[in-house]
Amino acid sequence: MNAEKTKPAWGGKLEEKKFGRKTGVLLAAGASALLFFLSLPMFDWVHLKNISALFGKLGISREVAATLYQGYSIFSLLEFVKNSGLGVLGLYSMVLLLLLLGTWYLHIAHLWKALRNRFHDSDGKGELRMYVFGKAAMLLTVLLVAGSYGFVLYANRCFGMTGLGASPLLVVELALALAAYLVIKKLEAAERVRCHEHGLVKEFRKNWVLFLMLLPVGVFFLVNSYLPMVGIYFAFVNFNFADGLWASPFVGMKNFEFLFQSQMGRLIRNTVLYNVVFIVLGNVLQIFFAILVSQMTLKWFKKVGQTLIFMPYFVSFVLLKVMVYSLLEYQYGAINNMIRNGGGTPIDFYNSPVYWPFLITLFNMWKSVGYGMVVYLATIMGMDGELYEAAKVDGANIFQRIRYIMLPQLKPTFIILLIYSLGGIMRGNFELFYQTVGNNGLLYEVTDILDTYVYRITIGQPLSIGLGSAAGLFQSVFGFVVVLVTNWAIRRKEADYALF
């Protein structure tokens, strides 16, 4: 019996032989490549139609107007804001630049995944991820184009002028992004049916209660983490209270240039090396003491030991400063008194930089090891005791049980804590360094970190808010990159232990 030919149930022409899935993927990838090319700095998205109109409307001198160009890309919009002195447009231009960088990342990821799939049938998971990146890239491109039109309208309306205009290229970008999005959407719908997977809408309908429970968490992070990120803009302006944050003169990377023209090499070296020692030695000692406490058999001694190790964590850094000074002071310090009583020569610790890397490390370990030990100890307490009993029956001694049973199960906890610690590798423990060393310039060579340096700068120049913001942004971006690289390396080695 001849089967009646029917059209594909879920693909349309994109699933027919002539216009198959491979062709659709190729078209979408080509659209990503073209959109990426058209967004390069060589193409202008905003035009100055009448520079002379800027003279009377905005009071810009002819010397400043001579530095302006007829056209600007998204990359050079910040240069236009800086040269024209229109600081109120700075945040808008920066948001557009961030959107452009986001679209570049998504377009490149979409192209990479398309090439990786090589346009052949797979298990569907790889193609679904490719479609997700493709849709996100097209939607962000649409948002970027709309934002560019909005920039032109906002600038003209804000300053009562008609000097800015949008390039016709934006129409091409908008049409191409929308068309590519529809193609990818069609391909994704077909792939989801084939892989028996549903999208976000269906997932929300199915588990709307769980999403509702996540709402307070989202609001918390929105209010306390994401909205304050707007303050990053301080790093790019010469802030003054008269103009406010949004209208203060835009200075671009000037604050960052000031930081890096300082002794940045020494500051980065000290900050990173101290944190590397704190992370490596700290985790080793935390694991050691956690294992030591877990193997104690006397219950009262175990509790006392755990309390004594954990107690220094609650000692304030101000009190630590008093303790350190009482120990190390040249004339009346406890250590020098013992040296004198023994017939030796006192040590001038506060004028001898060579001792302080070891002293800072010692003080940090004394305060922080107890807290980290509790985390590892909780992991040990949650391990299956039958494994130890089975190993003990098989003749394994205590060191073999620790090596082959306990340490492998501590590995996931160690990796997660390591990734979290590396995120703050450019952030020094300000209180530790400032309270123990203070403003002793003789020790800056080995104890000065980025946080203490920025503190001294901002104290000396009360209105240098931009410098502090620039330093904080640099630290955050550096830590973010380190976390991404570390997580990528861990995921390639052992994907189960990766954070994301």
C-alpha cells in the first residue's frame, strides 16, 4: 500500500530536502557574520548632520567643534561625548557600547557553535544551544539598533537640536536581525519537538510556583547588587556635585590612566601574591585542621580544640592591631623584651620590610583558618561512615583512609571555594593591611596593596570618587576574568566539579 505523502508536521520548508535544516543553519550563521561585520568600528551608525548647529545650541567653541567628525560608530560615541563636553550622554553611550560587546560575543559564539556542528545531524543538544545563542544575538542586535535610534532622539530632544541623525545602515541591521531571528526560531521549534524538549514558557507554566519562590531572591539581588552597579559610571567622569553624576564631564579612561601611571606593577604584584599565598596556604591548613579535628576521639577535647581554632575569626582587626603592636614594638614589645632578656639585639620590625610578608601571612592565617576549617569539617561530617569502616576492615590504616577516601570527597568543596577565592584575587584584605601597617611608608614596598593605595588617594583628595570607582571596577573585572578562566579549565578537566 502506497503511503500518502504528507508535508512535515513541524518544519515547513526549512525541513524539506531543498530547504533543509543545514541550509537554515547556514543562513543564520551567515546573518550573524554579516551583522558582526556591519557593527565594526569602520561603519558609522550616527551622523552629525549640522555641526554648526552645535555652536549656538550648546555653546561649543569652534576649536572644540573642529575635533568632531561627521560620523561615529558605537565605539567612537564616547569620544564624541568627551570632545563635545556633553557628559549627560556618557552613560547612554556606554550602555550602547556594552550592548555592542554583548552582541559580538553572542554572534561569535553562534558562529563557533555552527561551525562546530558542521551542519550535520547531532543529538540535538548542541544545536539547541546554538539556536539559543543565535536568538540571543539577534534580539540583542535589535535592542542595540533601537537604542541607537533612541540615542539620536534623546540627544536632539535633550539639547533642542537636529544635529544628530541615524545611519541608513541601521535599517539593514534591524531587518537582517529580525529575519534571522524568525529563521532560528523556526529551526529551534522543530529541534525541540525532535528532542522532546520544551521551552521557557512551558517550563514556567509547569513550575510557576518555584519561579514565584525565586522572585524575592531576584528582587534582593536587583536592589542590592545590580542597581548599585550604575555607580560604575563614577569611574568615567570627573564628578562634581554641581552637575551631578549624569551631567559631570566625561573623561573616559583618565581615571584608569592615573591609576596605572602610579606604581601599579608593585600594587598588583603585592595584591596578587599575598592572595595566592592566602588561598593556597589557607586551604591547606583548613583541610589539615579539619581532618585533625574530625579524627579526635575525646569529645570534650575535640570541642575545645575546634572552639580555640575558630575563635580568632571573631577578633576585630582593631584589636589585632593592638596585639601586633604589643608584640612587635621596638622599645616595649614582648618579642624585643624577650630578646633583650636573652642578651640579643632587638629587632626594629616597623622599619624592616623583610619581616612583614611572613608576619602578614601569619596574622591572616591565625584569623581565617578556623572559619574555613568549619566548612571542610561540615563536609567531612556528611561523608558516608560505612566507607571508612569497609576500608578499616580491608586493612587500610588512618593515613590511607584519609588519602583515598576523605581527600577525594573534599575535592569538590575545595574547587568551589577555590573559584570563589580567585574571584577576589585582586581585592586585598584592607583591614588586615591597614590596621597592622598603617601609614608606615617604609613598609609600602612589601605591604602596600591596591586597596590601601586607593584609600590614601581618596583621603588625600576627598572628591576623587572616580579613582576609587576605577580601582574597584578594575578589581572586579580582573576577578571576573580569573573566575571564568579557572572554571573553564576545571570544566575541561572534570566537568562535574565546575561551578557553571
